[in-house]
Amino acid sequence: MQSSVHEIRKRLLLLLVQAFAIVLVLSFSLFVIIIGYYLSSSSIPVGVVPIANMLEGYYLSHGSWEGVETAFESGRGLHAFNPILLDNDYHVIVDSRLDAASTVGSRYEPQRRDMILELEVRGEPVGYLVVTASARFGIVRGILFPVGIISTILAMFLIVAAILLARRFVNPLADVIYAARQVASGNLKTRISTKGPQDLRSLSESFNEMASSLERSDRERRGMLADIAHELRTPLSVLRGRLEGIVDGIYSENGTEVSTALEQTYLLQRLVDDLHLLTLAESRQLPFDKQNVDIGDLIERALDMFSAEAEERNVSLSFPEKEGDLSVLIDPQRFEQVLSNLIGNSLRYVPEGGRVWVTASETPEGVRIAVKDNGSGIPPEDLPFIFDRFWRKEKSRARLSGGTGLGLAIAKQLIEAQGGTIEAGNLPEGGLQVVIRLQR
């Protein structure tokens, strides 16, 4: 594991350093080209104009070029350009080039890349100042040499700084890349530490949340498959036993065992239908025929369906609280299915002689419906899971008092698919309360 992470970090670091080095070399080369072109072009180099002004001032004060050699010897910056002073007829007055022969008095023939600046006093030409191409290239070399040294030192410093800075980003990125490969290979427990700059910490946190979500989904998928297998095993075993008994002549072909086998097929059909409905609701593919209906009428209709069962078990079934405007846009058939699941669930677990009641009231956002009972309630540690698939209050999963275990899960999906919320909690005086909130 560490070696793999180390290899990723090494590759990333090398890639970043290479990219930085390329940018640095290109920047330095461009700088050299620009400086070289500027200094070697036909434009007047920086520092030549002050020399020309100084020579014009000398001529103005002396009236001629006599003795101008002393100005060349003492003038600052003159030796950097090695200029040539010419009179109006291009005869050499002063030649400051070190390698020049005695050219004073001879006529100077301008070269193609020479820079010639005319000298004027009171608007009249008094001579020319010449800076040769070789002198200008000497200036270029003189400037680029210290610039090159400084740039090299700066480049070394920047490379070290870049490596240190890159490591700050490389390590978290390498961890994310390695962790992503681990998740892709099926290791959903992989997590990475949240470190580095804020953006990389956010990336690490988002990756951990994604990995947790994938792990949870995988766990739920495996759990659902195990639950489905468990739910199918019992009715299929009963069916197989009864049918084998009939084939072997142990049971008669039209006896009670056939009725028992038929009941198991009904149970299987109900389980398959519930699973199909739950799958459609979870994937938001279940069609809804929404209408503006009065929730109070739907509650009374649902209570009327369970009145006979409640009377048989001596359970009080009522709708004592009905406040405000209870009209809301919802699919009435699906909502009745939710109410039937909740009321039937309460009747199943409330003791004989107990009570189940429903309340409905208007809220600023819509309507609040609560289905309550005075049964034993749900242990607090089980409350977060009662809307999970195949959850039952009885851990033994006995079907004498339990259904398929999908009723509450279906209710949750049907309500949330229509923009509502559903939650459960224990009443202070005992019993369970399931609260539905619907928006208008």
C-alpha cells in the first residue's frame, strides 16, 4: 500500500516540477529574446540621449569641438557605449573604441546596424554621435550576464520552493488517487485523511462522504438481498412440502393442505407486489395522480375500512382532532395506502382494549397528520430503522402478528415522492406516533 502511494506521489511531484521548469525556461528565454531585440534594434539605447545632451552642451559652451577628448575621458557612461564623435562631414573627431586604430581626422563610413544620432545647437547641426553595432551587442552581453546569474539563482530558489509547495498539494492528491483506485477495486471501507489547503480538505471530505454512501448502499443492497431470500424461503418451503406431500399421496389433492399452499402463494404475490411498488417509489418512477383533496375525508374513509377489525379486537379507533383547512394536492389512492399501512400497523401491535387515533391540523406550510396508539411503543435504539425494508418489531420475524415488513418503508417512499415528510417517535405517555407533513 505505502509503495503504491509513494509511486503516485513521485509521479505527481515529477510532473509538477517538470511543468514548473518548462514554464521557467520559457519565461527566461522570452525575457532574453525581448531584451536582446530591444538592445540590438535600431532604437536609441537607454543612456545614449544623456551623452548626446552632454556633448551638445559642451559645444554650446566652447563654440567648437576643441578639447572634447577630455569630456570623453571624464564622462560617465561613455565607455559603456564606446561612441564615435563625427563632425558635419562625417570626419572622426573622437573614437573611443578600445580596438580602434588611429582614425581621428579620417572619414567614417557608417555601417548598416550603426546607430547615428545627430547633434544640434540652436537648431544647427554640429556633428553626429555614432554607436556601433558591436558596442550595442557588448551592452547586451553586459546586461544579460548579471541578469542570467540572478535568474539562475532565482530559478534554483523557485524550484526548491516549488518542490516544497508541490508536496503540500501532491500528498493529498496522491491519497485521493490511491483511495479512488481502492474504491474502484471494491474496497469501500477506504478513507483518506483530511489535510492540506481548504480546497483539498473539501475534496477529501467529499470523497469520504462518497465512499461512506457507496458502502452504505452496498450494505443495504446486500441486506435487502438477504432479507428477500429470508422472506421467500418460508413460503416456498411450505409450498414445496405441501406439494411433495400431495405428489407422494400423503395429503389429498383437495384437502386443507392445498388451501395452505394457496395461502402461501397469496403471501408470495403480496411480497412481490410490495417489492415492486417499493422499487418504483424509490426510483421515483411510480406515477401519481395528484388531486386537490380533503385529507379529513381520506382519514375517515381509512378508519372506516378498519372499523370492523378494531371492533373485533375491542380497540378504540377515532379521529378526534380535525383543525383548519385540510385540503392538499396529493394522490388520494396512494395516501390511503399510506394511512392503511400505518393504521393497520398500529392495530397489529396495540393491546386488546387499547386505542388508536388520528389527528389532522393545518400548518403554515400545509397539513400535519399524526397516527397515534397507546401500545408499547418502539425501543429508542430501533426508531431510526423502522422505515427500513423488512424491519419488524418482532426480532423473530414471526408472521402471526407481522406482515411482509415493507409497509412502513412503502409509506415513507410514497410520502417523500410527493414532497412530504414522515417521521416516528414515542409518545411521552407511551405508544407510537407517526407524523406526516404535507405541503400545499
